[in-house]
Amino acid sequence: MYYIDPHIHMISRVTDDYQRMAQCGCVAISEPAFWAGFDRGSAEGFRDYFRHLTEVEPKRAAQFGIRHYAWLCINAKEAENVALSREVIALIPEYLDKPNVLGIGEIGLNKNTRNEATIFQEHVDLAMKTNELILIHTPHLEDKYKGTRMIIDMLKEDKRVDPQRVLIDHVEEHTVRQALDNGFWCGMTLYPTTKCTPERAVDIIEMVGTERIMANSAGDWGKSNPLAVPEMIQEMKRRGHPEAAIRKIVYENPLAFFRQSNRWQDWPAETGEERKESQSRRKEKVTQ
Ligand SMILES: [Zn+2]
């Protein structure tokens, strides 16, 4: 089955991971900007990072037929430094016309501090002024419920924000409804043992259904599995979920969300049903 991994940090992965993902059916990924495993010393460090996300990583992915897309921001962890964050936000527009950029992300909260909230709102303001999609990081563990509430409140306060153009990530059992009920898209981040496992993700799908929800592997500096989405596909198959429901979660939903960005490109060689559909469209054109 073809799938899209909508949130994976390939900068922290080896090239073999691309190969294994392609072998499992991965056709596209999106890589949000995040923490580098250490706090960067200056805004110039981010300039190099944005070049990595928009120039280096797409070439590495292309070797395996995987489309690579990226999101730009200063992550919540480093956003505690307001002065540095403002310098980074000021340089983002230079990179917004790179062909693989889908929007602003992953922005959000880490420890739910006032500084993080200020920088979150300034990122949202940039996204609104530049008409970009938004990808949101919600805090982990005990900070998650309160942080998700704070994020949703800030988004609702800004009347320019259309929830259909925002993806709230790392949702779990106790936050998924907050995101969905307010009209946002949401992502479940699959980890091997801690946080949301593939089994728990399938429990969540059984609880809330298949609308506006997707799953990703995160694949970051911590212990993580770049093949977590295929693992979840297996778990859904094992429980007898129909092929169409699985495909909706791992392929059609991310596609529908990303297509709202005018830099998303549908692949020339479509897959499966889409190929059949476009062949019949082409035939119609020929016979017209
Ligand atoms: Zn992330």
C-alpha cells in the first residue's frame, strides 16, 4: 500500500531509512523544522538548517522516488529565547518560495511558557500574512492537555485562522477530540514503546473515525521507528479494517491537507485508483 509520512525528521536518519521506507510503499514525506538535539548559537545556524530542509533532503529522498516537503519555523524548545526567535522568524520569508515548502511548522508549545506562547502567536501571524498552512507541535506527557488547550485558544482568538488549514500533531486519547471538534486536522505520532504506539493509534481511530486524522513516525533523535506507519497499517489489517479506511488515514488524508498548499505537486505517475481515474479523464478529453 502506498503511504505518506506527514511528520518525520529525516535529518536525523540514515539514507538506508529512505530505502526501507520506499520499499514499504512510502511515496512522500513532510519534514517540519525542529530542535537539532542542541540549542543553536545564532540565527545563521537556522539559515543553514533551512537550506538543508529545502535543498539537501529533497535530493536524498528523490534517489528513492520519495517526494520530500518541509515546514519552517523556530521550534518551541528554542522559542524560549525571544530575541533569537524573532531573528529566525524574520528570515523565514526568504525560504517560503522554495518549491518543497508547505508552510510554517512545527510551531507550538513545549513547557507552556509565556515566551513560547508569544513566539507561537508571532509565527501564526507570519502564516496569516503569507497565506501559509500551519503544522503544530503539542507538548508531550503531563504538559500535553493544558498545552493543547492553550494552543487551540490562541488559534481561535485569531479570527484570520481557518482550522481546515491547521494540522495539530502528537494528539493522544485525551486531546484528539479537542482538535477535531474545533475543526482542525490532527496527527498521531507513533513511537515504539512510549507515548502513542501503533496499537494505541488504532484504538484512537476506532474511537473517533477516519475524518481529518493521519499518522506519522516522527523519526527523530530519540528512540523512534521510521517504519512506524507501515506497522500501524499492519495493525489495522490485523484487526480487519477495510483497505479503504487504511488508505484514507495513511494516504488520502495527508494528501487532502497538503494539497491546500499551492506548492504541493501531485506526482506525474499517479497510483492505483487515481491512475484509473486520470486515464478515464484523459480518454474523455481525447473523445471530446
Ligand atoms: Zn517533530
